[in-house]
Amino acid sequence: MRIFNVWQIGAWHRNFGDWALAYQMHRLLNEQARPRGWYLNFYLVDGQRTFFYPELIDHMNEEADLIILGGGGHLFHRPEDRSRSGWMFNTSLDDLERIKKPMVIYGIGDNRNPYDQTGFPEITKQHLRRVQEKARLFSARNHGSRKVLIEEFGLDASKLAVIPDPGICLYDRPIEIPARKRTGPVIALNWAGDRPHLRYRTPHQQSMLHFMTTIRGALLKCVRDLGAQIMFLPHLVNVDTDIYREFSEGFHPGTIFSTFEELPFLYPPPGEMMYPHVPFFTNLYRQAHVSLGMRGHSCILAFGAGTKFMPIGEHKKVAFFSADVGVPAEYAIPWVEPGENAVSVVFEKIRACLQDQNYGDSLKVSLAEQMNILRAFNEQVLDLLT
């Protein structure tokens, strides 16, 4: 087989969602490359922590047959990153011009938190436009992000495709969860524990506490009235796992468990490679009857597993993805207004979702449609290597 070297710039640090994206993207691209007699060898570059100095770009030009930026939520600005471009691709305009090998922007997305008031620097518009001009292919991971790229950054709409996040293509392997019951519905909960001051309306801590208390109350009612079991399914060690002790208060033993405590070997320490654990981790989503997801990839992985999911929280990326794959609006829980019936409102949404077979059937149709879009784009990517 002919071997091609692909340098892929993404977020390869501590988030299981991004590692799942990489694993599944690599498997799918190589599956599609195999009939051509090709194999793609991926070299992962952590875009969030890499300064693209001129010599590194020259090295990349020598070794890479193809450069892929993405997928993932690359559109964000954190001043502490000191990015010269203002977004996750930390290159100057001059160094950007040094890139000579074919470049693909692969399903990037708007990843700004809902209450983040930090704007992008002026250089970001110019940088993104030049990246689009240089790239052989440029794609966003949902239509909402595409609109942002066009309206806020002035990108050329005629050269801006939309493809689904490759996290939808699961290559999972079964794994046993000792605490999981075999009777009653299993409801997975993915909670994002970071940056409450950017995720919740002011006063942030009070809003977070209200939202968490409401979701917990609704899940307690699911346990009591529906015989459900709750699977707390974190993505980030410490960031998402530390809240479990507080969240699980009030549940009787056996009615709730954390995958981090049940299967700690799936969660390596921050900074270590998660790649070998991905197929077992994604299988956890297949073992739920419905999943409540705050992180974008919790919704994406549930969708790929054919599991009904309910996006929670106000982050635009979960709303963008849900709109693209046809999640009924009544199953989204962006926020719950305080009041005596707040818990009942959420409980009724969960109960309706569990009982809605049409939603489950529509997800299967939507997954097939999204996979066709993804495979077609991958063929364009592979054509660049000819």
C-alpha cells in the first residue's frame, strides 16, 4: 500500500470528545482510502498548545503530504493563549504563507461560550480569510458555524462546505459496566464543569446551582417514577468528575453511578493519550436509552450510537448540531426558569423523550444522511493526494 503522511492540527489534550473525533476520523478516512491502495499515517499536532514557528512549518512542508486543520471547535479566542491569529491556529500571516503542502480545513466550529464577552482581535478576520484562500477545501461542522464564518469573518460562502463532526462515526467495542442495571431505562448525563462564569447568566454561581439542582431533581423523579438509573458520564478528568459527589447527593445506592468511578482505567491522567480507550468509551453512549449532554461531543457521540439525546445548557454548538440532525425543539433544555414547577418541566421532557419512538427512528435516518455527507467530503480530501 502507498503511505501518505497527514499532519493533523487539532485539540489533543484532555477532552475525550476530541480524541474520539480523531480516532473515528482516522478510521473512516483509512477505510475509504483502502480501495485506492492507500494508507494515511496521522501525525497529531495539538493546536491549542503549539506555536507554529517558521522552522516547524518548514519541517511540516518536508514531511507532510497533506495538512488537516480540524475537526473540532477551533473558533474561540482566549487572550492567555497569546495566539498571533486570534484563534486556535497560532500562526502569523507571514508564517502562514510558508505553508506549501495541500491544506484542508476539516469541519471547524464556533466554540465560544454563551456569556463570553471576549471578542476576536481584528487580525482574526484577515487570518481566516487568508486560510480559506490557501486551503484546497474549507468546511464548517454545522450550518450555525458556517453562518458565523460568513457574517462575522467575511468568508466566501461559495467555498465553505458543511460536514458533520466525524465523531458521529462510531467504531466502538463493547465493555461491561458493573453497576449498570439490566432493567429500567438508563439515562446518561454529561455535565461540563468548567468556566461557569462563561456558561451561565449572571449571577453565574447562583444560575449554575439552580440549573444543576433542577436537572438533579428531574433525574431523581425519573428514578422514583420511571425506575430509571442515572449514568454520570464525564469527558474531562477533574473538570467534569469533581462535581459528581455533590450532584449524586440524595440518590439511593444503585440508582446512580459515575463511569469515572466504575471504569477509572478508561480515564488516563490529563495530558496522556486517550486514543486506545476511545472505542470502549464511546460504547458507553450505546448503553444508554437517552443522554442529556452539555458538551458538544456528548451529543455527537450519542447521535452516532443511535441513542436519543437531549442537549442541555446554552452553548450554541449543541444547538447548532441539534438543528442540523433534526432534534425536536421540545427536547432541548437550554435553561429552566426558576419556579415551583421547574423540576416537573424537565422531568416531563425526559419522560416524553424516552417514550418517543419516532425520534429514535428519525435519528437513524439522519445518521445515514450525515454519514453520506461526511464520506463524500472525505473522497474530496483523498482526491487531493492524487
